[in-house]
Amino acid sequence: LIDIINRGLQLYLGSEELRQLHEIWIQPYTVDHFNRALLIRRLATVFIPLAIALLIIFFWMILLRLKINIKSADLTKSIEAHKITAAKLQESRIKYNSLVESLTEMVFETNTEGVITYANSNIKSMFQYTLNDAARIMRLSEFFIPSQRKQIMATLNNVMLKREKVVLDLAGLKKDGSSFPVRLYISAIIRQKEAQGIVGNIVDLSYQRKTELIQNALYGISEAVHQSKNLEELFSHIHKITASLMPADNFNIAIYDEEEKKLKYPYNVNALEWEQQSQNPATGLTEYVFKTGKELLADADTIFHLQQENEIEKDEKYAKVWLGIPLKLGDQVIGVIAVQDYEHEKTYDEQEKQILIFISEQIAIAIERKRNLETDPGSFRG
């Protein structure tokens, strides 16, 4: 109806006033204007919330991006810190391994069952086992003589239970079956408040015990001068003392007789049971040492070489290894002390040689004192 009235009035309105009246009172109520206003309101109800939602999403994405950048920066810093820490840890491990490998003792770790999980390279020098041997299932107790293994396993369990440190003096067992004195230090590995195994080290006491034995030997040789009734008894004491330091099943002492100009064997214990004899100092290994005044550690090759140079007799039967040391008073050689083995060429080495050199001076002094006492009992007091 409004639309019909509006079109009718438009036909008859000519004056400017009537047009203005039309625009003010009639035109706002036309259908087109109504539709536009309604459309605008509808669009406003849809697009304004959508625009607001888009703005919210936009600002949320900006905020998320900022958070991601911050997290990324933190992660980058964390990665760099981790790399630095890993590098320091690797450096620390290298230093630790270098330190462990420089030690003279065997360092090890075990699990809760006593199985070796780590050992340094001294496992080879001390026990003759390789690192590949240790890589197989090998218990710590296998490094000790069988009679001590139950004690060791019980001690390991007790250490993990009570979380204490223990020191034991035991007998180590090498791969070849030989034993030697050792000292075992052990303590529990604690991780997350739980005992995870054992860490420890094994110290070879052979040198320490040898030093103690040598000191006792020197004292025993000095005392033997007073305790023995004659030279033969003194030689027997010297033999027993030497046997406490090294194998001495075949042992002899040769003394040079100034009057007869001969090298005599007043004491001889030999596996071949050859009798005491007197020889001119030019036939065998003992005579060679006496003549040169130098110690000699001779294996089969050395003996053969001396025979080829006619330094010793070729038809004489010699041991697989022979060790002889001159007995000296100052620069004067008064005799020779010797040990030998007819079966095993590795019985004596540089270590036994140095021990025998060390005690030979005390032996020479003891023999000279005893000889003086026998010829003139009042020549020595105290």
C-alpha cells in the first residue's frame, strides 16, 4: 500500500517542497529501503562476530607464534647446553679411562651377581686374561683360589646389603694356575638409592711381600752366623733363606780355596745328585761367573753360545735356566752362589737375578765371618 501511494505521489509532486516532504516522510518506508536495512542488519549479525572471531584467531596465532619462537629458542639453548655437557662428559670419561689405565692395579665393576662388567687392561698383566676373556660371563671370584671363592661371594653380598667398604688380603689366581698375594678393595655401586653392583680394585702385593721377605732374609743371614755351628750348617741356613725368595731345589755355593787355588763346592743340592767336587775355575758356568766376576742369567741359547765360544765345556749337562751370582768382599770374588732348573726355562728372570744380587753381599760377609770364627774363635765378638 505504501509503495502504491509513493508511486502515485511521485506523479503529481512537482514542487521542491513536496519532493523534500516525500524524501523525509514517504521514501524511508519504501520496500527497497526496508530490504536494504534488513540486509544490513542481517549481515551485521553474521559478519561482525565473524570478524571478531577472525581477529581473535589472528591475535591468538600471533601469540602462539611468539610462544613457539620462545620455546624454539629455549630448545636451541637446551640442545647447545646438552652438546656442551656431552662434550664435557666425554672429556671426563677420556680422562677417567686414561687415569684408570695408568694405574698399576686392576680396576673393575660387577653386577649384583658378581659378574665382571668392566675391567681395565691390567687384567692381562696381573691375571693373564685378555679383555675378551673378561667380556664373557666371568665372575670376580674366578680371580682367586677356589678355597676363597665362597668367602668372596658372601662378602660381595654383604657389601651391597650394608653399603660399606671392605679390604681383603687374598691369593690371586692367574690364568696359568699360579697364585700370588693380592689385596682386594670393594664398595657398592649406588644408583637411585639402590645397590647396582660392586666397584673395586685389586693390588698385586708380590713386590711388597718380596721386599718384606728380602728384609727378613738379610736379617736371617746375619743371625745365621751366630746360630750355625759350622760353615756347612750356615750354608744350609742360606739355602733355606734363598728358597723363601725363589725356587731353590737345585742350589749350590762354591768357595774359592786360596791355598789349593781351586773352586770348591762345600754345599750342593742338585736334582741330578752329583757329588761335591773341586774344579779349576775354567770349565763350567759357575767357574765362568767366578772368572768374570759378573752375574749370569743363562737360558739354553746363552749356554749354547758360551759353549761355541769355548767359555764352558761342551759335553757338560746344563739346566734349562741357570742363575749365578759372584760372592764379593769389596772387589774380591770369594765364590759363587747359583740356582738352576732342569725342566722349566721361565723359573728365573730379571727379578730373581736382582734379589740374589741384593742378598749376595750379605751372604759373602756371613761366610767370611763364619770362616774367621772357625779359624780363630776370638776374632769376632757379638
